[in-house]
Amino acid sequence: MAVPCRELTGLRRATAAAAWPPVPGRRGENELCLAPFHHRAPRQQQQQPGRRRQLRRGVKAVAAISEDLPRLAAPGKKGAVEGGGRPEKVLMRAALTVRRKQKEDLKEALAGHLDALWDLVGQSVALELISTKIHPRTKKPMQSGQASIKDWCQKSGSKGEHVVYTAEFMVDSDFGEPGAITVANRHHREFFLESIVVEGGLPCGPVHFACNSWVQSTRELPTKRVFFSNKPYLPSETPPGLRELRDKELKDLRGDGTGVRKLCDRIYDYATYNDLGNPDRGKEFIRPILGGKKIPYPRRCRTGRPPTDTSMLAESRVEKPHRIYVPRDEAFEELKQGAFSAGRLRAVLHTLIPSMIATISAETHNFQGFHHVDNLYKEGLRLKLGLQEHLFQKIPLVQKIQESSEGMLRYDTPSILSKDKFAWLRDDEFARQIVAGINPVNIARLTVFPPVSKLDPAIYGSPESSITEADITCHLNGLTVQQAMDEAKLFILDYYDIFLPFLDRINAIEGRKAYATRTVLFLTQAGTLKPIAIELSLPPSQPGQPRPSKVLTPPYDATTNWLWMLAKAHVSSNDAGVHQLVNHWYGFQN
């Protein structure tokens, strides 16, 4: 929206006369400061540098984004707002930060050039401010009118990951605070909008809109995208101008449970896992449905794909190279996708190489000492295969793997080891990882001593733990066991009932050894936990017979120190196993 130069000229002269005599260092109350506008002059005079400087003298230049933005009033309408007439106009500017893709294929590059040309003919990105206030006459949110991004085409060839574009709005002085902004992408391809900042004539200062979302072309999604400012509101305190928009945005995100999802959608409605199998391939590929009324979780994003030919209850699957639907903003971005792909390759190699070595080599490759573990972080995996090495090296895959072993086959050093190589040996670090490690959900307050098992005593022996008060009293800082329990200072990590029924099968595997563990921890005055007893148990050789069990406590010499270290290693192994197989997988299914 522009103001005719002739009207601005008359307004400027009237304003200058009203403000006479001028006060040094002070601008008149209604004086205009517009950089883009100046007196109309013949074309020849406008092209003279000296004349141009003379015309612009006394006019303050305004940056693309500045809080010192002018107010425009119609000529002869001074005080129109106070007199009940049309309100004066305020110029606002918006700066949009767009993040570009790092890699573009030929199709995307051509689409980018086409968007730049399309922008020249008016099919650009259009924005509209929405106020937090309601229009007194229409009872609808006050809107600014559409404004297009001005410099998309000019910056189409700029380098860099981020590009900042600008747009200008003319709004009434009583427009209020912008609470939302709509974006209509009339280009051919999507773009990632990081943020928008709106400034100018606002008593609240600049208004920030944190977007971080893909804006689809109106050819894909004809509706406008709505972004709200980063000012939070309680539901009961949401401004009137934003309530309807927020309700609509929530409904759009939830979906209505109909239609087939497109990859550009951002709808978060859910369905049961009825696509795990493929009944069309045969009965052996039928899988149960996860989720439903009895077991509401897990759930997956609803896709709306048609059912299979042989079962109406099973949804047809998506096979590679087609992508599975996830809301567009949840899909991995380029950097994360690259990191994920590299990590996946490393994980495959870390599993594949030891398996290949174990299959081809006649020697066992168990760890012979802690320095072998350290070598995984320093040197990585090495293909040393003995007699078969000469023949095995002729396989091209192995040669390529060895060439990349300096990077891909080296394990990342844990952050705790990068600071202190022997931190993992200490009891406080062992207890810290129980609470802050991968599986903190199994630690519980100890309320019964000694701990009691829920397994059948006719099969697994006495349910009571072998840990006695004599084992732990010396580690309770003068408290008795009952006092420590009453003061909530004793905790337990109990993997006895989970592991004991499976130990015979686990230990029957060559090279494997496991125990059912109970770990008692004490809460110190420093607010940290420390292990004070670990019980290692095996199932009885015959039902009803006593079960083998051993209780270990913090060491006092070299021999007990290594026994204590082995006990902590078994606890850590059980902790990781429960996390993966029980809490993560079995709990996920239930």
C-alpha cells in the first residue's frame, strides 16, 4: 500500500508550517520521517545527484527493520482518531528467516529458478498480520491486508544457509499487537521458515514468531499457514482475536480421521498397528494388531492407506523405495538424516565385522583385558584372521572396510571416559548411571528387609534375599537398617525375579555367564547414592533345593576389589538387558 507523492508533499509542507519555528534537536509531533518518499520532480532533476541529496535532506532514513517507523496520516486529517474519523496508518515491517537446503537435485534447482521468475509476475509469498484485538464493527480479528515479500527474486542467487527476506504492512494505528501471521506460499516448492520478526510503531516492541516449519505450496495445500507469536497464554486468557484461529489450528493438526495422508501433510491423527504383516503374501506373514480398546498403546500415525486384498482389518504396507508417512515437520532434516545414516552404517559395521571374524577365524576373540576395550576407541576393529587372512583380504568388501577402519570402525569414546579414563571404576559413577543412565525406571525405595521374591518357592527356593543386616550396617553412617528405611535412605535395584527363570538357558550358551542380581544403595548426606551390597544368585539345580547365592560388599583388599568390580559389571549387564528387552520392547508391546 503506497501513499501518493503529491499528498505527501502537501502534508509535509503543512506539517513544517505547523511546527515553525523549529526546535533544534527535536522533531515536530506530526513530522514524517519516510526514507522511500520525497518530492515529485521532473525525471531529469531526479537523476541529478546533487538535487537528489537536496530533496532527501532532513528526511531520516529508516532501515529495513527498525523500531523508528513512521505513522502516515491523510492530509488535512490531523487528529482524526480523536475526532472519530479514520485512524492514521502505521508502517510495519517483517523480516523472515528462511533456511535453504544444503543439497538440491536438478529438479529442485529448476523449481528454484522457476519460483524466482514466478515471483516477478506477482506469484510470490504473501503474508498477513492478525491482531489480538477484535474489530468493533465486524466482530472479527483485525487484519492488515496481504503484503508480499519484496526481495525473493533478487536474493535467489545469494549464497549461505540462511536468507532474510522483508515485507511491509500498512495498518491502522489502533491495530494493536500482532498475535498471529499467515503465510501463503504461491511458489512451486516448499521452503523452511525459521522465524519472523515484526517491528514498527508497537508499544510492546518487536514481535517474534518462532516458526521452524515447512511451508508448503498452495498447489499442495491451498490453505494458509498460521504462525503465532512466542507470547504464551493460558486458554482462559487467550486474546479474542486469536481464539478462533487457535481452535482451527488445533483441529487441523488433529485431523478428522478421513482421507489418505500425503507426505506434505502435518496431521497428527493416530491408528492401530495393523500394517505389521502382509496377509497377501500368505498366512505365515499375518501379524497381530497392536493397539485398540483393550490395549490403547502403541499407536502410529494414521495414513489412510487401503486395506489388503485378503483382510479388511490389515492395512496395506508401504514398501521401499516409497516413504512411510510422518508429519512433514517430524521428518529428519538434512543434517540429522546424514548423521542418522552415518550412525546406522557404523552400527551395521560394528555388528557385521565381529560376526565375520567369529565365523571365519578359528580363534576365539574374547576380551583378554581392559586394554582390549580401550583399543576399540583408539584403533577400532582390526581384521586379524590368522591363516585365512591372506585369502580373506582379496574380498573387495573387506578391503574397503579396512580402508575406512580409521573412521567407521572406531567406536566413539564415551564422554565420561574423555574426562576421566577410570571414572567408570568408581562406585559413585556406578550409582549415578543407575539414576541418570539408560534405565532409571527400575530403582525403587527399599521398604522390606531382607528383600523378598515373588517367585514360586517350591521351584526357586527361599524367597528371602541372602543380604543380612550385618552386610550393610557398617555402611549406613551409624543408622540401623530400620532407621535408614524409615528415613527413605535405602533403595534397591532388583533384577532377581526377572532373570532367575531364564538363567539356565542363558548360561547354557557357550561363553555366557549371568546372575540374577539385587543391588542395595544408600542415600548419602551429599544427596548421591552409593552401592553397599550386591547379591548374585543362580537357580537351584533341582526344584526345592537351596539356590546358590553370594553377597558382595564394597572391597577392602585387591581380591575383593576385583570381585566387587565383576559384581557391578553383572548389574550393569542386567540393567541394559532389562532396558532393551523388558521396558523398551516388551513394555512397548503391552
